[in-house]
Amino acid sequence: MASQILLPGDSVTVPLADGKAIALGPGITYVPPEPVLVPTHAGPLGVMETAKSKIVYIDSTPKVYTPTAQDPVIGVIVARQNETFLVSLGPYMASPSVVTLPFTSVSALAAASKKNRPNLKIGSVVYGRIVGAGPNGSGAVDRDLRPELTCIDATATGVTSGGYGELKGGCVFEVGVGLCRRLLQASSAKAAGVPNALDYVGKYVSFEIAIGRNGQIWIDSDSVQATRAVWRAIVETEHMDEAQMEKHVVSILKDLR
């Protein structure tokens, strides 16, 4: 199915034999009242399966990030207004490039009580997800309003951080929207036999990584040298096959062991 090339306005057909729900990814929109899915731009049709759903998307390499509900993103606090932070999502973000982060959406603790004010400062880096108009932040994003961000994972059992929140230390790198999407699909790609640089990097150096759909990644390791080496290994192997990828990763990271 990934080899099927679609143009804007074409009808998208996804088999439902396994009973999984359909989730809309980048490049796919829903046209009411009939249950019709259509692409918003040209490219190969891709389907990524999770435990409960099939995510349908157009497998292209966009230069601009358009906010989609539930997308994980990395941003920087640029201002504070009343009960809200303003967060910049970087140069790949379609205008406006700033989203809102309410105080009560910074952490589960802050959501539980207004007395627990979040201690974020201008310049703090945060990892969150885009909120839609539906239950638990699902559904479409209102294009007429400034998108909203949350650092709370209300889709999990209970209300937890889900790995979201302030990213302390480390470095943020701009690597492009397409590469970030492929990195986020790492588990599905691995199951399909597609090589992933992160699998090889982890053999040589310990590191933490957060990946945003908005074309930015955050990496933290034992040293600045190691952090930069991880970034190089990810970026420089994007278009390599498995043999080339492993060899290049080894050449970059071998001196860090």
C-alpha cells in the first residue's frame, strides 16, 4: 500500500478486516458527510499500525509542519501571558509559529490544583502534544485559532505526564519534519525490517532522546561530544541502507565507548 501514489482529491481506501480504528495522519483529511478520506497533497500512501489503530498518512517530506492532534512536539517558552505560556515550535512550523500552553496543562500536578504553579522560565524547552477539539485532545485542530499544547497524557490510564514536560539539559537540533516522522515510526519500521539509526547508536553510547513532529529533536548524553555524535549519526544515515548505516554509525561513535 505504501507504493500507491495519490494526488489531492483522490479517494483513500484502507482495509478494515482486522477491525482497527482509522486515525488520520499528515496529508490526510476527512470529507463529511460521507466517510471519505482524501489526501491534501501528493505522495505515496502510508499506513502505520499500532495496537488499536491504523494511522493513514501521505509519506512525503514536507518542509513545513502543520499541527495535527496528538502530535508530539518540542518547543521553547518565549512568553508568559496571564495563565498561559506561549511556546515557539521553531522554523518548520506553519504560521503562526507560536502555540499556547495553559498552566494547568504543564503537568498532572498543576492540573490537580491551581496552587501548583508550573516553574517554567523564558527559554525553557518543553515536550508536549498538540490538542484537538475532541475528547482527551483528539479530533481536528481548529485552524482559525492558535493551536494548544499539553504536557499531560490523558489518553493513558489516569492522568500522567506520559513522558512529556520540561526537557532539562541536552541540546535541541533542527533536523527536518520528514526525518522526525520516520524516527517516530521507528518501532513499526523495525518490525517491517527497515533499519533505524537509533538501534545502532544505542549499542555504543547511552543517551536520551525526544522527537517532535515539528522537525526538532532533543538529545542528552554524558557529554557534549557524545550528544553531537548521536545527532550526526541520526542525520548522516537518513538515506543509507542497513549495511551502510551500521558502518557509518560505528565510525562516528567508536571512540566514545
